[in-house]
Amino acid sequence: MIISQTPMRMSFFGGGTDFPEFFGVHGGAVISTTFDKYCHVNVRPLPELFDYKTYLAYAQIEKVNSVDEIRHPAIRNAMKWLGLERICLNYDADLPSKTGLGTSSAFSVGMLNAFYTMLGVSKTKRELADDAIYLERTLCNEDGGIQDQIASAFGGFNRIDFSENGYTVKPLNISPERKETLNGNLMMFFTGLSRFSFQIQKTTKTVLGQRTDQLLRMLDMVDLAEKILTDPEKPLDDFGLLLNETWRLKRSISSEISTDLIDTLYKKATDAGALGGKLLGAGGGGCLLFYVNEENQDAVRAALSDMLEIKFKFENEGTRIICNN
């Protein structure tokens, strides 16, 4: 039995500049972190005693005799690519899918990590990220950027830079005390709205060429955010104010990124004392993240009392195998 554990991610700045159509021309960068909510993938060989060759348990149950019969596109394409058959796969996660936290890419990374381990193949975190990008963007033909796969594979609080030559991952040099303060000043709430990110990403992709100015300004904010985080002389509250600016730019890229409900929730939070925030993920639903000083957090909780608050801690491990029996 193999069990992989892969963290979800939250992206702060630069989202949209990780589309190959953009960074291949202009370059791109994001600042993101993984946190202590995980996807777990459990795989093992399936004995020949059963009247089916593959058993899959995720949001649905599948029992099939041919890989081509598998309905889940990522599992089907991964198994065909790696030549796998007669397996049992169980998937569960600490948070549901379609919440803007990169769960689908975390699943792809964790599934590949488990598959390779079962096959006795050793892969680096970069190779796992690259293979997950290939699985989702090429084999499954899903639109979107490539930051989620990289974040879940590597783990940690990073700046990821993109160019036509590939990408680099640089852990940000933030003091433990400053990072702990930042973690304590961030509040995350589930809006109750779920959506498939690749559907929003498809629309975003079509307007990238018309939103170059906004994306370039969002790219500049990555440098500003890095300076705020790594310079102990700069007030950390500037991070929250900058989140507010990048959210206003992001929501102007496509009409599908925000909704009237999300705008209302955002205003309630800022009226209650949040310095800034953003909707995590592609847009349309999922989780709202806010930067709130401790003295205003109860007021923000009260303003968003209908929303589920998700408490979290930053993590540094990335994907890993927690059981290899």
C-alpha cells in the first residue's frame, strides 16, 4: 500500500501571469504558499479475485475492466500514460474540490507520486510538477496556468518565476517570526460557491491578450510583495493593502472572476477592518482570503458569520509519501 500526502496552496500575487500564453511573451511570476490541508491518495495492486480490474473511490465509485472505461480524466490518462492496470485507488482530502485551493493539481501531483512509488520509480519534486503539468494541460487538455502543480510538488512559501525557458522556484527569506505574524493575520472563508477552475480559466485564457496592461501591473506587484515580506523594516500591513490592489486588478480581467455575492462579502470584510484580500483560485467561487490585524478579526468573523472560516498553518514539505508498505 502506498499513501501520498500533498498540500493545497494559496496564491497571493501574480495569478494569470503563469499562463504559458502570457509568460512565453512577457515573463511571469507568482508568490504562493502551501498550507496544512492535504490531499491523500492511497493506491495498491488489486488482487485477481475480483470481477473487475480497477477500483477507484473519489467523489464517485468506479469498478472497470478497461482503463478506457474510467470516467475520471486525470486518473484515466495517468494510468494509460504509465501503463497501469489492476489497481485500487482511494482519494480523500481535508477540504472539498472546487474551492480555489488547487485541489485538482494537488491530486494530480499526489497520484503521480503514489503511482511512481508503486512502480519503484524515483522522481524529484520538479519531475513530479512537470509530469502533473503535462498530465493536466496536455493529456487532459485542460486550460489554465502551471503554478498549482509546482506549488503542491515543492511545498513552502515561494516566489515562482516563469519564462519561455521554464520556471524557477525560490523560497522567500522570511524570518520565522514575521511568517508567523503573517499567518496569524490571514483569515480564509469558504463562500459556499463551487466551480470547476478550468472552466473559468478557459474564459480567462481568451482575454489574456486584451488584458496585458493589467497582468503586467499584477506582475510588478510580485516584486513589491517580495520586498514587503523579506524586508523587516517594511510594515507587514502593506502586504494586506497590496492584496486589495491585486484583487481589484484581477477582477477586471474577466466578468466571470467575481460575482455580486463575492463583491458583497468582500465589502463586508473590509468595512469590518480587513485591510485587503482576494478570491483564491481562478474565480467564480471558492475561498476568500483576507489580511486582518488581530484586533479586527472578531469583527470580520461577525460580518461573515454565514461563511465557514478555515483555519490553517503554512507548511514546507510539499508532496511526500507517508506510507510505503
